[in-house]
Amino acid sequence: MGSVSPSPAQEFDLTKLNPIYDAYKHVVNGALIPVLQAAQEAYGYLPEPVLEAIGEHLNVPISQIYGVVTFYAQFHLEPRGKHIIRTCQGTACHVRNASRILESLKNTLGVSPGGTTSDLQFTLETVACIGACSLAPVMMVDHDTHGRLKPDLVPKILDNYRN
Amino acid sequence: MSKTVTLTIDNQSVTVQAGVTIWGAARKIGINIPTLCHHFDVKPYSGCRVCVVEVQGARALAAACSFPVTDGLVVFTNSPKVREARRLVVELLLANHPHDCFTCARNQNCELQALAQSLGIKEIRFPQSKPTWPLDETSPSLVRDPNKCILCGRCVRFCSDKQTCSVYTFANRGFSSTVTPAFGKGLSEVKCTLCGQCSVICPTGAITVKDDTAKVLEAINDPDKVVVVQTAPATRVGLGEIFGNAPGSIVTGQMVTALKRIGFDRVLDTNFTADLTIMEEATEFLKRLGANKHMPMITSCSPGWINFMEMYYPDLIQHHSTCKSPQQMFGALAKTYYAQKEGLDPAKIVSVSIMPCTAKKFECRRPEMKSSGYQDVDYVLTTRELGQLIQSFGLSFNDLPSSDYDPIMGCGTGAGTIFGNTGGVMEAALRTAYEVVTKETLPALEFETIRGLGGLREAEIDLKGTKIKVAIAHGLGNARKVMDELKAGNPRGWNFIEVMACPGGCISGGGQPISHDINYRSKRIAALYTDDRNLPLRKSHDNPEVQALCKEFLGGEYGGHKSHELLHTPLKGHEH
Ligand code: SF4
Ligand code: SF4
Ligand code: SF4
Ligand code: FES
Ligand code: FES
């Protein structure tokens, strides 16, 4: 498995944007963020051609849109996996070998933090303390917390999420 | 509106216009509050907090660059609290900044370095954190080093507000904040016109000009090559500033001497081809006016403007004059006409130009700029690069005697010289068009109505019965207004339009010396008008070398077959 980067040649159905534009056509100023949110809902993430189209439609420079999208953590420029893995790198986890958990995740998935597997099953992210220090080292998959992890447990846990 | 306001700054009373900022008021009484994100060419942004001052009664320190004065305000610009706050800001910037001053293009001309020096910073109390952004070297004209970016946003504001290209944005948050084109792309992958204005307004070495001096030196050191150099009109009123002269110093003679001392074999003048451009362009204009074809006609000597047109208004390209820029006309002639006259093998000629412009570095590499059978202009050095080259040769510039340009392509008239400022190309063209059409001598050479720094200026000129409406725009924001009017059907009925990509024209091009004088544009423009007044010839059609070229090489006419082969370019949209 390698990480995906959306190929620029990839086609996007831009007509999906039309109902979104319609919904916000009465907003004179400040339509950008709700339109971006709705577009992300429609496409799963915000690919470059979609952002270009939105910029053209709302007459907002693409640079500015990029600025907004990278400022807010809610927006994603890359496709997201079906399951989001958040592995903790906080202090308590760190002293309990969180780095080896991360290594195991990287090896199992073949992606680095921020990356998504090419089958779009998993996105790997790191966080600093998720408030479950007593279970360190900890990771979350979607809303499930997995504690007292060992590197060799990781592949098994992930398998439970595959389908 | 003449309401005034009186306040106290550092125990001195000062009266200023309402609406002025604390920073502006302080300047009036000789107090220079340091700034970084603020610049007189762009709107305040209040992001860096280097300019903080203490306002009596206020809890927090105020940003002087944007704080409007009010009656009775009491301000301290140098209290211990202020000094400590400023120092903290600069120390934090330095902690995140590479310590590259020795090898940085902005060494000794860097606002961050100067600020650290003037605040007396001797130690940085924060751990150094390593910046890791890759360089962007994709542009033919500019290099971006995001590691040296202090996030002042000047480039963001200039490129979007003045040039309406909006290339840059702030991206990301916190520690990974950066200023970048969209999607972290390289400058060559976005709609950047290469005007280079961002490299002038950047306070640090984060945006610099691509340095081509090594290639030029290699040619100079090659005994087999004949290195021919041309100097653009605006360079003669810019270069001196690098050597401490006031803005608007005319240094033509010293520049020629310096170029000869550096080892250029022939030192010639772009003013020569500026005059030739006028002959070609006035001929083209009168033809197009008569045939009412592709009107209005727009000048085409500013390559940043050509890029803008191609990127943003490709449908209107047929309005461009087909004339090449003076630089490219010069290049095409250097390896044909000049080579013949001088008995030189064109394959051995290396053609270099000294330009106020960063977009010229791209223009000379365009595929259509090879009409001599070779690349017409091999290398372009900006005025700033020439300044650096002169320094590296140990030449004491201000003590150099004056020399004249070499003959054949070294003579320029006053009309050629004013090509370097907004309105100058139009004025030069009108001087010639008037005399060609009316067959009479112009009563007054100065077309005062089209001079100045108004963003979009208009005039109606009466060529004895033929009335023509001209417009002049400088800065791409104003150019965009002109293009939008043309899209709307040219309601003001313009016939002839001059556009220069840089605000002020070439005198403040992206390759010119960086000035901290708020009036530097008007001072350089005034210098070109002075140069014009002092020259013995002031009309392009009076240039004897251009006349000789026409007679001996162009078949006795402008706009003829030979001209079209060498001096014009089939821009997209023109049928040929
Ligand atoms: S940008 Fe300024 S402070 Fe930074 S390395 Fe260059 S000269 Fe030094
Ligand atoms: S060169 Fe001009 S167009 Fe390009 S980024 Fe800089 S200011 Fe903008
Ligand atoms: S690149 Fe230069 S002008 Fe632009 S934000 Fe960075 S330091 Fe400021
Ligand atoms: S440090 Fe990992 S959960 Fe707190
Ligand atoms: S100069 Fe005033 S906040 Fe930057």
C-alpha cells in the first residue's frame, strides 16, 4: 500500500457544486466557508479542481481559498480514509514507547502521519494526549480507544476495521 | 478635509492631519518608529508588532503603523516597555531565521538585519529552530526562500491589491505558517507575471532575483566571445542609488565606464531601440487607425504586462502592438545589423542587457525571440545585479569618469529615455506621430496632460484634424481596469493605450534598486524628464543612427518586410 496523492488528471463531477452554489447564492459576503464545507461533504475532501471551480464561481482568488482551507483543521486537501487513526505522541505515551506504535502503524499501512492508504481505508494522524494517559500508549480508531498497545498488536487491531 | 489633530509624542507636541497614524505623526518630528510589515506602498496590516508604542491610558501597546491619531493623545515610542516588546518580537523572528547573512542576496540591504542592528540585539534568548522549507527556483526571474520569510504579508498585499494577481497567501497555522502560492506550487506554476514587485517590497531575502551574473562573467572571460551590452532607459536613474546617491541621480556616464571596466566589449544603449520602437509603433498605429483594425492598439514593451495579458485576458491579445520590446529589437539587430557593420561573427556575439525588469529574464527566452537565427538576447541582468557586479569589481562608482556609448547602436533621443517611466512611451510616440501626420514641427514637446502618477490617465490629442484618444495605465491593477473597459466595448473610445506592468513604469521595475524614500518613483521620473530635456535630440525620428539603420538595413521604410522579420512578433491572436 502506498499513500495516495490525487492525480491532477483525475476527473471530478463539478455539477455536484451547482446545488451548493444555489443554496448559498443569497449570501453576499462570507459564502466561501459554508460552500467549502458543503463541497467537502459532497466530495469527501477538497481536491484542487473543485477549489479552482469554487474560486471562479465566487470570484475569490485561488490563493486565498488555499489559505482558508489550510488554516482550518476541518478542511482536507487530500482524500480521507474510511477510518481515521489518531495515535498519541503525548508525554505519557511517549515515555511508554509511543514511537514504536507509530513505527508499527507506518509499516503496516505504508503511509506517514497525514497520509491515507491507497485503498482509502485508513488515514493516519498523530495527536498530543487524548486524555487516556493511564492506558498509555494509546491510539484511537474512529471513536474507539485502544490502550496498553504493543507494536505487534497493531496489525490485528486494524484488521478488525477492514472490510 | 483639513481637520487637524494635536498630540504629544515623546514629550514633543505635534500637529497633523486627522487620519494620520502615530507612525506618520512621529516621522514629522524626526522619530522613526521601526516597522516590518508596514510599507508605504500597501495598506497597513498590523501583523508584526515591531512598531509598538505606549499610548498613555491604554492597557496594551499600540501598533503605530495603523493607530490613528486623536487630539490630546500622549505617546511614548521608546519607553522601557516598548523597547522590550520590540526586542522580543525581533528576537523571536531571528530565532526562526537562518543565519545566512553572509551569503544572502539582501546582506546589508535587509530590513530584518537592519532592525536587529538598530535595536542593539546582541543575543537571542530563544533556542534556534531549524527552518525546512525547500527553495522555489521554478521561476525564470525570481527565487523564493520561505525560510527567510518573516510573514509580514507585504508581498501578499502588493500582489493582490496593486497587481491584482493574488499569487501569494498565508497558509497553515502556528509553527508551520507560511506565505506561499496556492497549493505550495512554484511561481512558474501559477499565474505570476514575473513583474518582480514582490522582490522589491519583501523586507528580507525571502524573494530575490535569479542571479545570472556568473554566466555573464563567463562570457566576458571567454576570449572567443564578443560581449555586447545594452542598458535600458530606467537603469541610468536607478543604479546610482546602490552607491548612496539620492533617488533620481542620473549616472549614465559612470554606468558606461563601469561596464567597460568590467570588460564588456561594446557598450550600447537600449534608448536606440526605444527610438526604433517608436518609429515602428507609430507607423503601425497610423496604419491600424486608418484601417480601423484591432483597435485600440496597446503598447507591448512591458513583458510583465504581456504575461498578464496572456494569462488573464487572452481573448484581447489582438489589441497588442506587434512591436517587440526595445530589448528584443536590440537583440535581433545585435546579431544581424550590428554584426554585419562591425564584421563580427554573430555566433560569437553574446548579447547582454541591463534591465530594470525581472520579466525581461523570461522574455529573452521566449521561443519567438530568435529572429536573428540565435537567441537574440542571451542574458538579462537587473540593475541590482549590475550594482553587485560593479561592487565585486572594486570600482568606486561615484569616482568613475563619464564615458559615451559606442557608436552604431549607442545613440538615443530624449523620447527614448522617457520610455522608462509611465506615460513616456505614449509621449514619445505622440511626438513622432504628430510630426509624421501633420508634417509640421511640434510647438511644444512636453505633453504635460499625460505626465504624472495618476493610475489611469487620459487625453485627447489633436493631430491637426485627426483626434486621437489616448489612455495610460501603470500597475497591473490599473491595466485590469483598462482591459475590463475594452471587454465592455471601449466606452471611452480610446485609440491608443500605454500599459506598463509596474506602478510608475520601468523606473520602479522589479529589478531596480530598493528604495526607502516614499517619493522615489516621482524622483526617478523627474530625472528621466531632466535627461530628456538635456539631450540634444528629443524626437525618435531625429535619431541619426535609427535613420541610418532604416536606410541601410530596413529597406528605407518602417513596418516593411525586414522590420516584420526582425522587429515584430506574431502575438497569438494576430493573423499573419
Ligand atoms: S534575509 Fe536578512 S537577516 Fe536573513 S539571512 Fe538575509 S540578510 Fe540575513
Ligand atoms: S512577480 Fe509580480 S505577479 Fe508574480 S508574485 Fe511577484 S508581485 Fe505577484
Ligand atoms: S516573502 Fe517577504 S514580503 Fe512576503 S511575507 Fe515573507 S518576508 Fe514578507
Ligand atoms: S499522553 Fe497519550 S493519552 Fe495522554
Ligand atoms: S509595522 Fe506595525 S504591526 Fe508591523
